[in-house]
Amino acid sequence: MSGHGKSFLGQSLIERNIPEFEYVPVLDFKDEYRGLVKAGFASHFIVGPREGKWSARMWESFLAENGAVILARHGLPPEEWREVCARVITAARRLGDSLTAIDEAHFVAPQTGKVPDAVEGLATTGRGEGASSLWITQRLAMLDKTIVSQCDETVLGAFKAKQDRNQIEAEYSVDVHNPNVSHVPGLPEELHAPDAGAVPLRQFEDDEGHTVGSEWVFANTAGEMDRWDTRNLSMESTHYGPEGNPIHDPQL
């Protein structure tokens, strides 16, 4: 859900994995990952209407020259951005040894509407081409089901919307992802909070109401599960994700 810290965790995963790949395009919908640039992990490139017309071959040459790069959307509506992402993904798949990170992935691979073949192919056959992918979204119900079903590993936080929780297929109680309950009966021991037991995933704030950490469930196709607390993570890069201003009661 919004504010749970997905872009912070996403950035930490990208930072950790950048050294493992030759090419790392980060498809940055809201320009949230520029902290990776300041820390020296990647370069930064604005993708506007002019760059939006580049072919897959042009992107292939660009990635071959730049390696790890934050591609920040600028002035492109979601539909045009989707097509740009498809061409970048095509380029990354051709190059191989690549990790493509897709932020706000439900705009790039929507559940309703046409998903470009290159985008779907990244999730289904990409690994055989040496092309890995990281899909980041706060609206799981809006992400193409093929993408969801092909993930080898998932890191899932809290979802207020029931339709998002309904997309989660797991051997544990998905109520752990429901922030509106106080206890999760039958939750496996490995998913208990060390200080509170079988409670749903929590979000931690400081005295000023800023998120300082959150909990997530990690799972993979081998059956491993773990409860993550991002307060235990450290990054060399700074996260600059924007926070919306609170809405105040006009009577106060």
C-alpha cells in the first residue's frame, strides 16, 4: 500500500544487485531512484518525448555504453511510457546479463489492456536469455497475472485493498498482509514478528509521522519464507522518494 516503503526496499534490492549484472536499466516512473546516481551506482537519463521515439536498437546501443542507468520518465503519459519500456526491455533481453527494474509496474504490464510482447516475454522467457527482472508495484490487482505467476521470488508488504490480497497465492494466511486485523491465526512461526507474535505486517513511524521502516514477507518457489524488517537494512545510497502532504481537518 502507499507509504509502506516499497520504493525504499526496491532501491535497496537494486543497489544490492547492480554489481551482479552488466546492464541495469531502471524504468523509473516518478524519478524516485536518483539516490543511486548520487552514490555512484548508476547514471541518470531523462526520458521525454524525444527519447520516447527511440527504437529498440538505439536503446541497445545506449545500454551497451552506459551499463547501469536510471531512466526517468518525463512528460510521457503512461501509455507512451509503456511502449518506451517495451523497447528498453527488448534491448536488455538482446544484450543479456541484465537486470531490468520496473517501478510502478502495473502501468507497464497492466491487468487490463494490451501488454507488449517484449514485456511479458521478460517475465516468461527472460531468464533463459540471461535477462532478470524486478517488478515493483503497490497495486498487485492491477498487475498482469502472467507477471505475478512467473516470479521466482516475492517480497510482499501490507495491502489495504482486498482485491490486492486476493492476488496472493501462498501456503500461509494472507491476513498477514492485512493491516486492518490485529491477529493472524495459524501464521507459521517463521512469519511471526519477533516482538509481537502473529500480527500483520507493520509500518513504523517516527515522532513526526515519517516512515522509518516496514515489514514484508519474502517467499520463493523453493518454499522458503521469512519476515523482513527494513529497519535492519542499510544502503550506501540515499532514498529520495517523495512523500505526499497530509490532509488536515479544516476544523482544526
